[in-house]
Amino acid sequence: MNMKIGVILNTNDAETCWNCFRFGNEALKSKHSVKVFLLGKGVEIENVKDDRFPLLDGSIKKFLKNNGVILACGTCLKIREKEIGMCPVSAMEDVMKIVEESDKILTFG
């Protein structure tokens, strides 16, 4: 059974971000659809660097290449005076839509 999986990433902790995208890639490999919404500190994902998790950037690229979807909270970006290049800037109505359309919701962070 293919599921629609929604993931909320609400941290900039390198290990948690790495595990989020490891899970997302495994779900995509199993033919599920996955959407990740970056919320709070999660919008800082492009700046997360940790020598213990050097594959984080590659895991994110693999996720996007395999049709995973990433959305970032515009308000969270604005508060941090940041921009994001890897995905569209979105809003709470977008995370609400993910919750409504998903069979399962997971949170990391």
C-alpha cells in the first residue's frame, strides 16, 4: 500500500535532520510519496553542517531528485532574515494541506 507521508522538521540539529531525510529516502524507495515541511529552526537546513553527518547535504539532494517535496515556512524564514534556495517558501495553509492529505504525519525535532 502506497502512503502519502507528511513530515514536519522543526530543528536544525544535524543528526535529527540527517535522520529525517534518511527516513524520507527510505519511504520514497518504498514507493510512498513524502512531503517535508521545514518549520522553526528547520528552515535553517541549508546551513546545518556537522562533520559527524557529512552526508546530510547528499541525503537532501537525493530526496529531491527522487521526487520528495520540501516546503519552508516563510514566516520562520522572515524572522531569521534568511532565504532558502532548495524549495518553495510556503505558509501555514500549506502545512495544513499536508496534514489533511497525508495518511501519516511524522515530526522530527
